[in-house]
Amino acid sequence: MTVKIYIPTPFRAITRNQATVEVEGETIQHLIEALEAEYPGIRERVFDEAGEIHRHINIYVNEIAVENLKGKDTALVEGDEVSLIPAIAGGAIPFTEEQIKRYSRHIILPEVGGKGQRKLLNSSALLVGAGGLGCPAALYLAAAGVGRLGIVDFDLVDLSNLQRQILHHTHDLGRPKVLSAVDSIGDINPDVKVEPHQAQLSSENVKEIIAGYDVIVNGCDNFPTRYLLNDACYFLKKPMVDGSIFRFEGQVTVFSPGKGCYRCLYPAPPPPGLVPSCAEAGVLGVLCGIIGSLQALEAIKLILGGGDPLVNRLLFFDAMTLEFRQVKIRRDPECPVCGDHPTITDLIDYHEFCGVPQGQVVS
């Protein structure tokens, strides 16, 4: 019977850099012997001199540790998937046995591996808004093991939020959203430190709040905060994953320091009242999950330093036609913030800039 084996990064020199191989074996013992016959040197990395599984190695059949089955005598059937997960040293964070199990599906990915997972555990992200976009983004960043998550929101959980804001539950009605988020994320992954900021971002507090985070994930729903956050991220050289939703459509892009900003894309906000809010026009709940998940994906790519993030590209998604489209966006040399001759060199009054009275912010 043929079984697929996931090979961890430290062992891939033996398997000619293959991340997965297929061999035949009726038990784990037979499987490793067959693997040794094809790739000499791997047996000693799995079994000790007594022929037992090394204590620093975890072996999984599908998603079950063999220590909870019959160890090296665990029987295999056609199509089983076996993962070899060794403890990995050499980083600021050594993995515990629980972390090896929790993040095993990341660690066996060549593009992530143990090094990438340590990057995630050492990283931080700030979610602006615990609403439709912030909720799914927070859940996936927490599940991925991003070590520190900040959440900014000043609102309370309302019954109308529960159609799309999946961090919150019926028993959270009336609670601050940031506290509901802390509880939900803690239930998903206790590795993650959650830092609630129950505040409305302003020119007075934004720099202090965002300064301590590696990546900013913007899920706010009003133009004054969008321009405020854009300018603050530019001044502090913070990458920002920007997302927005309206009815059945969503947008995602990444603003990287020195490569353009939100003002390059939208130099001025629309006149007040021209673009209705989600509260006025509605939004398909599941759309929030799609766009928020894409934001989490882009944040993880930025943290890992891999893939091709949506820098200088704007992604559109139409839920009704299930179409994705992209357009290129470029840094505007005439941009008043990030252009060649900036005219805005510090934070301004963003309510006045957007023509929105102070306090008139839809949450």
C-alpha cells in the first residue's frame, strides 16, 4: 500500500529536497525501513539505537499522533498521510510539543517551515476594527500563531453585528467588542497575546497605538480613519493591509512604505453622503469573511517575507458574479504625503478634511 510522507525541512537534504515522498509500508516501522532503503540516512533521524522513535520526533498518521495509536506498530492503509515533525532549535522561540502539534500543517510547508513559524510567533499585527473585516482577519491570524495581536475598536456588540462579525456571540451583546475579541481569540489559541485598545483612533493617539506593531490590518469603515491611518502608517513606515466592503463587493491592497499610499489611490474622499455606509446600504455577511481572510493572508505573507503581496495592486471581488479582478496602482509623485514634494508632513484634522463633523463616525 502506498503512503504519502511529509518530510520536514531538516530532513530534506536526504530526500533530495522533496517535501513529500511516497513509499509502501504496512506499519510505521515498515514505512521508515522502506524510506531508508530509498533515502539512506533517514532511519537514524527517526529511530534511536534501540529501534524506538526518538523522543524529539512526533509522527502523525493523518492528524493523529502515533503515540495515541500503536507507536511504530501503527497499521497503515492505502492513502494514509504520515507527517514527521521534529523539534527544531536555533530560534528565539523553541517549539513546545503542543506547538509542534498545533502548527504541524505550517511546519511541513516548505514555504513556512519551522523558521517561518517562529517568525509568526515573534511577530505582531494591529487590527483596526473588530467588525466585519477585523473579525475573520483576527481569527486566522490568531490560528496561524501571530504572537501578538492588537485590536482597536470603541464600539459595543450589537445584535445587528452578529450577521457578519464572527468574533462576537449572542452572549456578548452590550459588551465592548475588544473584550469579546480577547475571549474568542483566547479560545482559539492561547499562544497569542491579545492587546485591546478600546478607543477611537485620532491624531492624538494613532502614532502611539500603531508604533509597536509590525503590520497594520485596516478594516475601518469611515473615511476620516482611513486617511488618518494611511498618513500615520506612512510617517511611521508601517506596512498596511487595506480592505473595504460594500454590499456585494470588496477591495484589498497592500501599502508598503515607499511604494505609494491610500492617497495615491484616492487623493480625496467622496463628498459626505455620496457613499452610503454598510448600515445604510447593507452588506453580505459572508463577503466580510472572504475579504477579511484575504487581508489575513496578505499580513502573513508580509510577516514571512514570501510570496507576492498585493503591493501596487488593487484586488476587486464581486460576490454576485464570483469574479476577481486586479488593477495596477502606482505611487503618485504628486501625492501630498508620500510624493516627491510632500505638503502634508504631520497628522491633520481628518474630520475637516473629509467634511465629516466630529463624532459622526459609523461603527
